[in-house]
Amino acid sequence: MLSRPPADRPVAAPERPPEPTPNQGDLRGSGTAAPEANAAAHGPPGDGPAVTAPQTAELLDLHPAPADLERLVLDGMARQPRQLPAWLLYDAEGSRLFEAIGQQPEYGLTRHETALLRERAPELARSLAEGITPAPVLVEFGAGNLSKVGPLLEALQPAAYVALDISLDQLGPCCHALQERHPTVPVLGICCDYADLDQMPPHFLLEGRPLLGFYPGSSLGNFDPPQARALLSRFARLLGPGSRLLIGIDQPKAQERLEAAYNDAAGVSAAFAFNLLRRLNRELAGDFDPAAFTYRAHWEAPGSRIAMALVSRHAQIVSVAGRRWTFAAGEPLITEYSVKYTPEAFQVLAAEAGWRTIRRWCDGADDLSLHLLAQANSEASRPGSETPNTIQHHADPTPLRNTP
Ligand code: AVJ
């Protein structure tokens, strides 16, 4: 576990707007009031006063301190095979490169999921919020550039939107831009690592209202199944009893298609991995020579995953984080895994973390799924009109298909 940096590192924190719900006590945002504090009052959609002033998104920075980074890298380099946490890929340049990956023809995940979210937003919002009162707060995990949540915000009109992400460079400007586009929904951005989730500082937006989770992009695939299970349990604890979670999951498909998606012809996936070496050189006094590595992404059927690695071209010694490390010729440094789940396998994993699948939506080709989960042991997880495990197909209502 990361030792958490102090919780009070506000970047910009508008004053808490007047809250219509009881039971708020004197909970305060962990930030301090910014001079340009927003004067608008917010209520649940429909019964709040009109917004009269432009909003400023609030930002909290809980990003791991450099000492934590160093320890993570030391741990990762000492593993066999060497493997670094995938979120290290997302510095400012890495976030930019990941956006570019989403535009590569071979990589359909971002495009298809975004389209599915846009086309199904009203239905998704209805299912997410059914029977939930008062107006919920929508919490997005790994929100990135916030490019996916727009249609859901419009359809759901939550009491607030909280975006968690590891990259503050990206989160800050994107939160402000989103706040401008959605002036009636208070936006809070929290820069943190998932290890922080169990010790979130109290914040009024995360108290006193039902929380709905949103985790698109199949980012769960970066974790191995035990870690993924632990993360889903952590989400359950953060969101609280009765909450729901809408999660995007990429599915297994033909090996050639999968490998092409992570080896795009333009070389953006490779550049994304190589950027990690530049980050290590810059932030942890590394001396990696990118030319001494090649990028490789291949399908590992037993783990149902793509393994992405930088492979040492020859025997070499590299310094990073104050130590020297030998690489044998051909030795990999794993930059990330991308685990793919069949709908059935994902349901099992989710159930082990206490989540019941209410519905699944998929794209026309059934390449990826959006699963709506509810906490298994809560009353609120059983909206009367929904049949458990209903599969909602996007384009054609063929039965659930077994993917290779
Ligand atoms: C953000 C983890 C979903 O695994 O498809 C894409 C990351 N890395 N290409 C994925 C990624 C290289 C992506 N996730």
C-alpha cells in the first residue's frame, strides 16, 4: 500500500455550495475556499434554484509523492519478470499518447465504447438511477480526459460528478472544460492512485447522497484477476451499500485482431510504452537507452491477456531509482497487461467482489460490454422491473455468444 501524502493539497477548491439535503453536518471539502468561489446554489435536478454564476471545478491532488514512486519502481524492478504499475504510463505525454491510441484504426475499444455510451445514454442512465433517491453523485474511476461521461451526465443529471484519475495534468483542464459544458452539475476532480480509495479524505460530495460508479474503458484489464477483484471490492466500499457500478470490459476476440490493436502500424502503442522509460529517466534519475529495447505485445491465452513489454535487445546494465539492474538479452520489462473477460468470466469476478450483474449492453460486434452491477447484498440492488442478468444487445438481439 502507498503511504498517503497529506490529504490537504487542494489545487483549486471553490467553497462548498449550499446543500439542500439534511445529514450533511458540517462536513467540508478538504480544500480551502478559493477567491473565485462559486456563488451558485445547487439542488437536485428539477428543484434547485437556477444557476446564476459560472462554476469552477474543484480539484484535489492526492497523487503519490516521489518517494512512493521510487519504492514502486524498486518493487517492480525486483519482480520476476520485471513489471511496473500500468498507471506509471500516464504522465502528461503518456496521456496524450493514449488518446492517440484511441484514434488508431486497429484499436476499436475507445471508439466503440464511446459510441455505445452515446447511443444508449438515456437507457443506461435510467437503469443506473432506477429507484435511487435523492439524486445521486456520479463517480468516475480513471476518468482520463473525461471524454466518455458527457452523454451520461446529460441523461442522468446527477447532483454532482466526481472524476478520479492518476494524471492531474489532464484532469485539471478537463474538469474545468467539463464544468463549463455542464454548469448545473458541480464537478470535482481528484488526482489519486486506487490505493488511496480506502482512505479518501472526507468530502461533502461523497457524503449523504447515493453514489453511482462509472468505470469505462476496460481499464480493469490492467490488473490481474486477484487485483481486479480487490479493486472492485474497494469500489464497493467507497460507493457504499446500495450503490451501482457501470463498467466497460473488453472481451477476448481473434488473436490477430487483439495483437494488431496493441501493435498499431503507426507505432503509437510502442511510443506509449517507450514513454515510460523517458519518465523513469526524468523522474527517477534513470539511464535507460530506449534504443536498447524493442516493444512487444502478444496474446497470452492462458491468462486471457495481452502482455505488453519492452524487451532488452542485448545484455545490459541500467540505473534507475538509485540502483543498477542487469537485463539479459531478451529479458522483458512488462509495461502492462490487458486482461480480456468474457461476459461470463467477468460476472464471476464481479460476484466474488460482491457485485451482482443486472444488465449487460454490448456493441454490434459483441467485442466489448458495458456491465451494470449492483451490490449483491443490498435492497436497493433489486429494482423491481429489472430481470437479473438481462443481456441488452446494442445492434441485434442475438443470444449471448461464446467468444474465443
Ligand atoms: C486503458 C488499459 C484499457 O489495455 O486497452 C492500450 C491501455 N495500452 N494500448 C488497454 C492500452 C496500450 C488500455 N486500457
